[in-house]
Amino acid sequence: MDIKICGLSTAEALDAVIDGGASHAGFIFFEKSPRNVTPVQAATLAERARGRVQTVAVTVDESDDA
């Protein structure tokens, strides 16, 4: 079974997800989210995750009237 945990923004959170057995770690790319990360932050976390867990980008296709 695949388990994905999203909204990670710190190395400590990423390590906890990996230690907990998740198969995927997701990074939020939506400025209005309190869990938003910049591309630089995500790249740093993805490098830390390399070989330990798959990484996923979570994006939003916001409508014009949102």
C-alpha cells in the first residue's frame, strides 16, 4: 500500500514521515496555503528525501472567481 503525507515544510517533518513508513512525501505549491513551500525549500527537502521516499508536488488549478 502506498501512503502519501502532504504539507511538509521542514526537515524534521520529512524525517518523521520517512521514519513512520510513508512511501511518498508531498510539498504544497499554493501561496494561500499555510503549508506552502518555495521551489528552493522543496528542492532542499527533496534532496534530503532522495533514495528514502518518493516526492510529490501538490499544485492547485485555482478558478478565476476563487
